[in-house]
Amino acid sequence: MRGALVFMGGTLGSRASGLLREVLLVALFPVRASDAFRIAWAVPNLFRELLAEGALTNAFVPVVQRLRGDDRRAFAGAMLAALALANALLLAIALVAAPWIVDLLLATDANVDRDLAVHLLRLTFPVLGAISMAALAMGVLQAEERFAAPAWAPVALNAAAIAAMLAFPGAPAALALGVVAGGVLQALVQWPAMARAGLLPRWRWWHAAMPAALALMGPFAFTTGARQVLNVVAQRMVSNEALFPAGAVTGYALASMLFALALGLGAISPAVAFYARLGRCAADGDGDGFRAALEGGARFIATLTVPAGVAMALFAEPAVRVLFEFLQPAAGQDRAIALAVAALAPLGAALTASGWVNYLLRPFFVRGRVRAPVALAVATAALTAVLFVVLTPRLGIAGLSWGTAIAQGSLAVVLVAWHARAEGWSPAPLLSDLGRVAIAAAAAGALAWAVTAPLAGGAEAGWVRHALVLVLGGATLGIAYAAVGVAIGARDVRALTARLRRR
């Protein structure tokens, strides 16, 4: 839990700076530019999951934990060489094939400037190489349960992008180049931490542990790739002029960013910390420790994400409008803001399930069981795509969010049952605590809604009124959740409350 809290602190800093970047993007760039940038940025983000913070880091950690001494540095050096070659090849392909890649992401009758998206894709794609190097450094440090530098490194990327936007407002090319410069900084700021720990990679072209890492990267890439296929489906839908006006790409991206902020803080940060512990227990043959970490991670994630999901569902509109109407929105961004509100509220129902999915897929790779997560990823992606197609024409942009919630909830149930059987682990204590957390969050949410209902209003309510609702509702929900959770015996609510009191 200490490691999770350290990583959460850095994640909060990186997400807050990312939020500021998004606020400035809405304020300084018209919707034509922001929609095109989102399409371009989606492509390196797709490969980012495959070659960086998704497949690479998650495959690297359990393999390197089985190595000792200088062997770890040699293995890291071999991975560095492989990443350099892969990124050089992908960059050459992306520069040539940019028009066809953009056409894959856009609907036939698109509400996005295609030519601008192609230009921005060519400018932004080099960020993938920088982020891959940053992810390797992140894996080296996480394997040693050193979380501070990896958690704070993304702030460098956001800072560079913010500087570029402020220096050249309304210039999409400057934003794209600022993001690339930020990726380079994100890698460089982690190198001193590796040097101090004596963990700098030793360059070499091959290492005996490479096949094991690549064997894990393949399934990880497949599972993350299945999720990215869904992103392609979603982008094609929100860029469809027959379904949505211009600004839908930006609106969906804003909702996804706020969801990712909550997911990163409440689920992914604890998952990273507990994943390192799972890998260590597996390497040491500590079955009891493995089961304890499995349950502890899932319980901690639920403790944080259940109340956050309630808050997201209740206060989507004031949250979005406070953030993105604080500064005067640029041309066309009012439509994007309204669509972001509609997409964000249903995602509250997906938060805990998505957090559990992110965490509970990891033990498969620690154990070297790769078929199950691949099969589950394919089935879930297929279900989600069907739900997107069925629900979006009926529910609008909220249909994408409800499709995500239903599919992630189904997969979370399957994963809990699977690990219970595979690990000889009883999920009853976890589910009992989940029930307590849900009761506390529901009671706190009801009280927060009752307190803020007289002040609530729609788009016309004004920024000050939305801010008051958000602050009052959030404070009420947080205090009530802690009080009820302690009273009814939610274990991690008690532990966190006691830690705050000591501080």
C-alpha cells in the first residue's frame, strides 16, 4: 500500500498537469484543430500500449525480477536495442502511410479535417520512440519497487506541451512538436534515478531472457491491441458526421481523459505497486503472499474507485464545465463540452470494473499463463464493439460509455471467478468488503446529492454555481464515505483514515 500511495502521488501530479494541458487545448485551439490533433495523437497512443507503458512494462517486470545483479542491466540493454530498431521501422512506415492510417480512424463522411490530421500524425509519431525509452526506464525502476521517478516522469511531457501551447496558441504544429519534446524529457528525467540505483542498461544486442520477455509481450500486445481496436471503432463513430457534429472527437476525448484520470489514480497506480509485489511473491514461490497481494490489490482499488465512480455519475456536468469553461472556450468547443458531459456520467459505472480488469489481468502474466488473457481480451473486445454499434445510435455518445461499462463489468466477474479457481483463493472476503464499500459510497452519494440539489443547474447555471456544486458535493461525499466506511467496517477505509489521522 505504501508503494501504491507513492505511485498515486506521482500519478496525481501527472494527471493534474495533463488536465491543465487539456484545459488549455480547449481554450486556445478551435475545435477543427483539436479534433484533428486527437485523431493524430490516437496513433502513437495505440503503439504506446504495445511498445511502451502497456506490453513492454508489464512483460519486463516479471522477467527482470528473476534475474540478479548485472544480468538485469544486460537484459535491459538488450531490450533497449530491440526497442530502438522497432521504433525506427515503425516511424518510417508511419511517415509514408499516414494518409491511409488516418482514413482507418475516420468515418467515410468525417466531421474532422483529414489533411490536417495527416500532417499532425507525421509530426507527432516520433514521440513513440521517446515514450518507449521512458517505459523501459519505468520497468527497470518498478522491478526494484522504486516508484517515485516513473510516477512523476509524465509531468515532463505535459509541461513541454503546455509550454508549446502558450508560446504558439492556435498553432497545431507547435502543439505536436511540443508533445514530441515532452516525450524525450519523460525519458531523460528517469535516467538519473536509474544511475543512482546502479540500474543503467548495458547496451547489447541479445540476452538469454529476451525470448521469455517477448513471449509475454506478445500476449500483452494482443490484449492491449484488442482494446485499441475498440478505440478505432469509437473514433470512427464519433467522427461520423451522420451521427455527431464537429467536436464529438474532442468531447469523447475529454470524457475519456477524465475517466483515465480517475482510473489512473484509483486503480492503475495501485495495480502497478501490487503487480511488482505479485511478481516478487511468484519468483520466491510464496503462494500465501501471492494470494494476499491479489486480494489486497483488488480491495484497495475498490475502496478508491467505488466512491469515485459515484462522484463521476453525480457530478459529471459541474466537473466538465468547471474545468473547460473556466477559460473562454475557443470556436466550436461548446459542442465538445456538452458531448463530454453526456459521455462522462455513464463512465462512473465502469470505473471499478475497469480498475479490477486492469489489475486482475496481470496475475496471468506473472504466472506465465498467456492463453486465458488473450481469449478474454478478444471476447470482451467483440462484446464491446457490438454494444457500441447497438447502443450509440440509440443513446448518442453515452452509448459508447454504457457499452464500456457493461463489457468491463462482465469481464471483471469472469476474472474474479477465474483467479478464485486457479489460485485456490476465496473471493468471499473481497466481495464482502466490496459490499461495505458500495453501501458507504451509496449513502455518501445520496447525502451529497441532497445537499447540492438546490444549487444544481444545467449548462446555463454558470461557472461559479457549478464550482460550488462540485466543491460542496465532493467534500460531502468524501467525508460521509469515510465516516460510513469506518462505521460499517470497510477495512481499507479504516486503514486510510487511520493513516491520515497519524499524519
